Amino acid sequence: METRIFFKWNTHIILIHLEDIMVKFTPLVQSKVPNEPSGTLNGTLEERILSVIRKSPHITQVEIAAEIECSERKVKRLMKTMIDKGMIERVGGRKMGQWIEK
């Protein structure tokens, strides 16, 4: 069954076959996630990382990931954002360094 729509536009009459129409739906949501650490999963993970650093400042990121039962990649990413925010700082080298909470 062929469905047609006629409508007038200015001085023209337009014929549209509905079988020839393709519709693309796009979501009406915000594409970026708000950067609010308080009350979110990242906020609680950041707090857990800080508590582990307070207990053992010489701990490595791999050991932190094992302690809080999270992936190493997520811990490295979160700690990078924490360094950028000024929450923590690494003092010293890779082997003998330590984490300092600011």
C-alpha cells in the first residue's frame, strides 16, 4: 500500500511518498557528564584513594588499585585528575617517592 502526502508550499504542490522518508532520531540529552565529584562514584573512589594514601604514603598506584578493588587504569586516571585539582602530590622518584595529601 502506497501512502502519499500532498501539501502546498508557496505556489507549488508537493507530493511525498512516505516509503521514501528516512527519519533519524537524536537524543536530547547533554553529551558531557557534569564534573561534580561530591556524591558521585568518582567522589567516593577519590575518598577511598585518599584514605589509602593517608595510611601508607609510599604505596604505588598498582597497590592502591588492589586495595580498593578497582582497575589500575581507573586509579591512574582518577589520581591524575586529583593531581590536576591539587588534592594530592607525588614527591620523590618512582621507587622511593611518596604521595602527599594537600
